[in-house]
Amino acid sequence: MRAVSKSAMLRCATGVAALTFLAACEGPLDYDLRGQIGGFSTTGAAQTATASRPTPDARGVITYPTYQVAIARRGDTVQDVAARVGLPEGELAVFNGLQPTDKLRDGEVIALPRTVGASSNVDIASIAGNAIDQAPADGTVRTSTLEPVQPAAAPAPPPVPSGPEPIRHKVKRGETAFTISRLYDVPIDALADWNGLDSDFTVREDQFLLIPVKNQPAPQQAAAPATNVTQPGEGSPTPTPPSATQPLPDEVIAPAPPAPDITAEAPTNQSSAALGLPVVGTIIRTYDKGKNEGIDIAAGPGTAVKAAEAGTVAAITADADQVPIIVIKHNNDLLTVYANVDKVTVKKDDRVRRGQQIASLRGGDNSYVHFEVRQGFESVDPEPYLK
């Protein structure tokens, strides 16, 4: 049995789940994964469940009680943001996992490693221009008596947005915008709006993301019912403790059931199974709802990965490590997903037949396919479909 990296499979399974939901939509994509699947829709409620991001100050800085962030402008580099907020460009770049010359997206959030003061709003160019305009034409120098210098007033603290402080999430290797939105139960489009993500919802390792604040009020908690207070020794009688003189019964341990045979057999043309095996090999990991949303079937490197049933290629994408993922849509709102594959031989919107090769297995320890079956909104155990 081939060893499989648990973290790699968790990344793959989570990314595939989100992408599969996207592929199931016939109309406009519902990025928060709640609508247009299974005959019901709560898209409107989900997409209005978060507040808008606060407006930054003139430098693009948003101040929260425990941290600050800067919002990039169109055409900005890390150097531009650093100069605008008054921080060393190297320090700002390292803190955000970037290089000083990296280009930023319009509206992208840049985390500040330390607090910067409020903007003084002094226009030096304007002051200098006025001084030149007011100089005498004859070149003489005029003097005037100045008032005694007054102590400078302490700079006003930066304004802090009202409302709760959003969580600041640092992206880890293998995470995607979809997995992060599901982790915090916020719509993907709200996450993109708050952080200036592009149309592909691209995130990078060590990037800081602001998690949108939900604007739904917290549920009211009912007051605890009043209880009668009794004096010590009153009320319910003290139960009689179990006797310490009686020995405990012997523990009976049932024998472990024999391990099931999970070797995948080759499908035949006469098979009555609802779906055909995508790969003839050995099931090295079984379905576990919430942990592994499909099964993993191992075989030799380069083995053909085949469509489990006739359908249409709904999506071809990749996980965080750029490993291809194929989603095929079938009749009766059924989807099949093929992840951790290589050398894809189909393209989006292609019609495929049952048993047609769509990709190949990768090499080395990654020579397996992660196969999922989804009925509408929910993942289901693929094995009953293969029998």
C-alpha cells in the first residue's frame, strides 16, 4: 500500500470540493457555494451577511485596535506603499512575503509590521509655491516679527473604524481563497472585495487577508430561569455512594473484525454499476465524510484515468500546487471529480463517454487518483456507485 501525505490530500480534497460546487452551477457562478444547487438558494442572504470594508485614510491606511493595514492603489509597488506610510520598504516587503519591487493589485491589503502615526496633511509643495508667489519683485528681503514658538500639539491618533475588529489571517502553503472562505464561513466574493483579490481569487503564501466582519446581530440569549435557593443540607437527599467492596466486572473485549478487501476490480462491459472505475488499481484511502470527500485509487505511473460515466467536462483547474483537477457533469445532477492527475487529454465543455481516457496518473508516491462523486450539493461515498 502506497503512503499518501495526509496534508496533501486534505488540500486536494478541500480545493476539489469548492471547485466541484462551482462546476455544478448552470447560471452565474455562486462563489459562496450556497445557491443554485439542489433546487434551493440562499445566495442573497449569504452575500449580504458581511459589512463593507472601512474606508482608508488619505495614505490608504486602515487602523484597527491591535493592528493596521494599508490599501494599495492602482500601479503601486511595495516601495510606493512603504513611502506613503513612512516605513522601510524592506521591512514591509519581508512582513508580507514580497519583494520591494513587486507590483500590487488595486485595493490589495498590505499588513503593516508596526503602527504608523496619523497623516499630518501638510502640503509642502503648496506652502513653497505660495512663498515664492509672495516674494517681492525687487529682490529685497522683508522681515517680520514671529510669535513665540508654541509647544507642538500631540498628533491626533489615527481614526479607528467602529464595529468589531476583523480577523487577520496569514495564508499557509496549500490554502486557497475558497478554503479560507469556508474556514470562516464567509462568502468568497466578500473575501475578495475586502482584500482586493483578482478574478481568479489568487492568494499567495504568507499573504495577510482580512476576514470580512459579519453584520448580523448576535442572537439574544434568554435569561436563566430563577432558581430557589436552599440552605446547606436541605433539598435533594445525598445519593448513596456505590460500595467499594464490590469488585468491578471483568472487561470483555470483542475481537476486531477482519479487514475488508478493498482491491478495486476491473470493470467489464456487462457491469451494471452506476459508475465505472476511473483507474484499475487498489483503493488506498476510503471515503470519510468531512475528512476525505472521496476515495484514492493507486496504480502504476502513467496508468490511464478514465471517465466514470458519459457526461460533459464542466471544469479543468488546479490545486494550490498546480496539479490538475477535472470535473465532469452527468445526468441527474451527478458530478465526478478526478484530482492529482497528469497529462489531461480533454478540455472544458468536451463531451466524454464512459471509459474514455481523460488523463494519466502521476509518478512516484503520487501515482494515485483522488476520485469524488457528488450528488447536488453533497459529497457521497463513491464505492456504492462502483459496485
